[in-house]
Amino acid sequence: MADDVNFGSFDDATAEHQRDYVLRAVEERRVRMIRLWFTDVLGQLKSVAISPVELDAAFDEGVQFDGSAIDGFSRVQESDVLAFPDPNSFQLMSGSRSGSADDVTARIYCDIANLDGTPFEGDPRQVLRRNLRRAAEAGFEFMCAPEVEYFYLASDDPSGPPRPLDHASYFDLTTFDETTDIRRRTIQRLETSGIPVEYSFHEDAPSQHEIDLRYTDALAMADNVMALRMIVREVAVASGVHATFMPKPMEGVQGSGMHTHLSLWQGDTNAFYDADAEHGLSKVARAFIAGILRHASEITAVTNQLVNSYKRLVAGFEAPVHINWARNDRSALIRVPVPKQNKRAQGTRIEYRSIDPACNPYLAFSVLLAAGLAGVSGNYELGPELTSPRLSETERRVDDDELLPNNLAAALDAMERSELVREALGEHIFEWFLRNKRAEWGAYRTHVSSFELERYLKAW
């Protein structure tokens, strides 16, 4: 049955070799437990644990479970699905909770299938696989490198305002910075869990931090983002604090984004680079940028899926508001970083800046890829870049089409009209996502906030 599930671009011999390697590693390292990971539609990590003796059968037959209990998965009348471990995602896990050196665990991400072995359309990982196959059919491999921002807070108690642990700022290093030590231990966990980190540092807001992951293919990167969020939280809890990827947990300071660097490759060649083109941007790169810009409003509900996401996407807090591109202006939605002089062929890329760390990375990478490929296949023309600082909203008039949606409802309206997003996500996830997020917006609209009570209760 496993033969019906496409585990990626590896041929059968390579897949069999990787499977044999995993089974051998589990035996040699005396792994006690294997955690099978997958996500629901909203990007919440799910897990089922099996013993090592069950792994071989899981590769062949999958692990059956009730999909109707998972958000966005099956309806009750068609509930059972199968989780097939992807041997290419196998990783030994460090930091045993029991504290015993003998308590070795491993994790493997799963692809979810129907009982007949066909890919399950409610599985976000399968959605990304499908979009990556489309890219491969066009001759491209999609590469990503996100910059993940988050906050450390004294607690997760929502009854009062969040309390930061420090008042440091961008790149600050202080001898009394408790959170720097927590971040250092987090980096160690990530590295020993097979997740390469390129940079980490204190961000601009109090108690805000950033971890930049090293470039890799989009599927592996989506897996890594899910693991990073779990590891950041686990290390924080062990330290007696709370880590949050909520886009805007505190007023008056910038929120947390997940600026993501993107490029297409053809074998060992960066398809975004052309030495003879202006700024080194190839025709493919320019069309890819044009595709994302044209469809930016349509994909924003997926890249920024929370009501709270739009508290970050406001002018004045280093988050993009306008749909534009530039090489040097960090207010742009798409920035084209200037690569190092001797790394132009490898380092030419684009940076998408509105996406936030509360997204489902499998779905977010899928819609970004779909929008970019629409530009490439449709030969979209890229308009002029932003060459001067963007004026404030009070200083210039802007057509609505030049702005990102400013709330979740507007983003959902744009998404609902989009055939591109419908095709990228598939009918199952597209319809469920809209229903779920419409309900979230409805609950938000009827909620009476402390802002309203403080402002209006006595005055009116």
C-alpha cells in the first residue's frame, strides 16, 4: 500500500536504501520510542508514538488513526486515514525529558493517506508535495530560508498584559540577559536535532528573538519550522518561561515576522541569477516576483492566518503594508537582498516579508510557490521597484489594490475569489480553511475588548 504514496523525488532504490538506514539506525542507537509527526490544517503539530518493532510495518502499511478528530481532516463518515512515515525525515531527538541518556527517541514526519493508499487531500504536507511536483515538472526545485521571530514572556497567562523578560534591543548583548542563555540552549537543541541554524540574535523589541535557518528545499524547511517551534517552546518551558510565535503579543513594539528567502534552482544552477541582466535578476526571477505581487492579496490569509496577524501588518513597525518590491527598502513586501560579490550566482534570491511565524509553513510555502510559478508560466512583467521611501498614509493617496488586506476578513474575501489558491491548496483544505477562519473572524467581531470598555464604558 505504501507504494501508492509518493514520498518525493527519490527513486525506489534510494527510498529503499533510506528506509534500511533508518531501521538500522534505530536498532544500533537503541531507540526506545519513535514519534510520528504530522500537522493539522492550521499548522498545529500532532504526534503518535510507536515502538521500534512497529516501524517496519508502519513503512509498509501506515499507522491508522481517526482523522475526524484532527482539525481540517476527515468528516466523521470517512474518518480513518493512514500515517506513512517519510524515512527521509528521520532524526534522532536530543534533550530527553526523562533526563536519562539511555532514553533515546526519534521523530519521523508522516504523509497522510486514504485507506486505499492515495494521498489524503486534507494533509498539508501532501499539499506542499503536490506543488513541489508541479515545480519539478517545470524543471525547478524550490528553496527556502526563513527568519523566525518570537517572544519570550514571563508566563502564558492571558488575564494581564504580557511581561517581557528583558528590555534589550536589536543585536544587544548584555551580561544579565537571561533570554540569551535560553536561546543558546535552544540553538544547541536545534543543531543536535539536525536543524542547521545560520544566525540567531536579539531582535528589536523587548524579549524578542530571531533564529534564521539555513537554506534547504521547501519540504525539509517546512518540517524544520515545525520542529523549531516545538523546540523553542520546550526549552522555554524547561526554563520556567513562555515562548510565543503570536505575531503581535505586545502593543507599541514591532511584531514577529517570518521573513522568508526564496529561490528556484535547476540542478546546481540558481534560476534567479543572470550575470547579464540588470541587478543580476534573471527573467525567471522577475516573473516569479511579479507572480507573487499580483497574487499577494489572495495568498495573505494563508501566510497571515490569525486575527492578530493584522495587528502586525500596519505602517510604522517595519512590517510591509504596500504590495511592492525593492532592493534596499525594508518596508517593501518583496526585497531583493544584495548578495556578496563572490556569491552572486548562489546568493541571488528574494525575501517575502509579510509572512508571520504563526502560519502553517506547508500551506504558506505552497501558495508562495504557486503564485511565483503563475508568474513564470504566464510571463508576468515586473513593474518598477520602489526607489524612494514610502510616504505615510496621511501624505499620499493609495489605491486599495496597492495595499495588503488590513484584516482577516478582507484577506479571506480575496482568498475566496482566488482560483490560484483554490488549486494550490485543493478543494478540501480551501473550503475548510475558509469556514474555520470565517468563524474566527465572527468570534472576534462580537468580542468586547478591554480597549472598548476603558474607552467607552464611562464616557457613553
